[in-house]
Amino acid sequence: MVNTERRKKILDILETCGKISTVELGERLGVTGATVRSDIRDLERAGALVRYHGGVALPNASQAPSDFNYMVRSVSEVKLKTAIGRIAGGMVSDGDTIFMDASSTTFHMIKFMKDRSDVTVITNGLHTAMELQSLNSFKSVLVLGGTLRPHSGAIEGMSSREMIKRLSGKFYFVSGNGFSAETGLSGNNFYEIELKKLCAERSKHIVALVDSTKIGRDSSSGFIPTSRIGTLITDSGVLDDPVKRDVVDKCRKAGVEVMIAEV
């Protein structure tokens, strides 16, 4: 079991039982105590769990809201995000300049871009920037300035407005907390939403990366309407639900290119 799968399993176990001893957790995962402690340390650092003497528990809502927590999101729906990321990464060509948001979904396209050369990436995602800088093929990684939001890996705020005005890109790869045909992409953090709107304005083609669990669901505030989205990449889970299929059909009728990744 690889790291992401194991850490997702830890969070799944905690979702069921609330708390568990470190010894029992190791037994259920079938790994050594050292491996469990390493996973716990990283998950605690990210705010995904809290440690107490002899065990771990989920944090309460005031400590770490789940939709703000990058570690939780990064190990959720990995198969769906990887399938979407493969298609998104394939859209990038040598020499492109692209915007990428701070979402865990766009993060999964990075490994499918590693063979590209002379690519410039503009992002407000700290985890995204760190992963990109480990690959030598990129021309440059421009990190937008602002305030780093705790546990999210997202830099937000309007201090980067002037910087964005001087930049432009071929694509903006972006996700949200929800997507519907009527609203388009929606989210629930005002400061990050405003930053995403600015990036969208400076991009020729907006590519929405939305896994099937978010299709047909609106969050608190829409930030990129369907009419502005050139391509929607989702996964084959939309085909199993008539409501989600209806969203896809409406998008296609509205002129959005819809690409469905097989899972």
C-alpha cells in the first residue's frame, strides 16, 4: 500500500471510529509502528488529525474544516483525480504558459506534464509550486503573492492583483468545491475565489477539472460561469447518475467541450 492509499485508509478509519490507538492502527494497516508514526506525523502537520497519548483522533470542526485541509483533499478520490489529471496534462504543449490553481485536483496533472519542456506555470498553490520545481523540464514557476492559508497550501488575497495584470496564459486549469450547468464553478472562500477570477481573466482557455462527486453540486459562491469555460474534464462516474449526466449534456449544448476520463 503506497503512502497516499495508506493515509486515506487512516482517515477512513477515523471517519468510522473517531479515534484509535496507534497500536491498533498499525495492526489494521498491517505496517510497522515506525511507518504509522511517520504517517501520523505528516497528517498531524497538515491538520488532518490530532494526536493524544497512545493514539489519534479526528480534529473538531473548529480546528480544521475539512474543505480547507489540503492533506485530506489530496488523499480523497485519488483515482478520479489521477484520471482527470492525465487528460489535463496531455493538453499542455512545449513552450506553453499556463495558470494552475491550488487545488488537489490540478496537482494530479503535474506528473503527466513532466516530459514537456520550456513550460511556464503561474500558480497560487504552494504544494503545486514545490512539486513543479522538482522537475527540471519547466522554464519557470511563478508563485502569486499573498497570505498562505493554514493547512490548505493556497496563497490567497488581492496583493497579487498587479502581478496577475502583467501576466497571461494559454490555459487556466482550475477546480472548485462544486460545479453545475447553471452556476459553473463554485467555491466557498471569498479571497481565493477573487484570485481565481483574476487568473481566468488573463487566460485564453479555461479548463475546469471537476471529479464526478462535485458535479451537480453548487457551493456558496459561483466564480467562473459555464459560458466562460472552454473545457470541462470529469470522470466516468458522471455516467452512473442521471443528474450528473444531465449536467454534462447541458454543458455540451452550451458549447463546452466535455472530456470524460475513464476510471
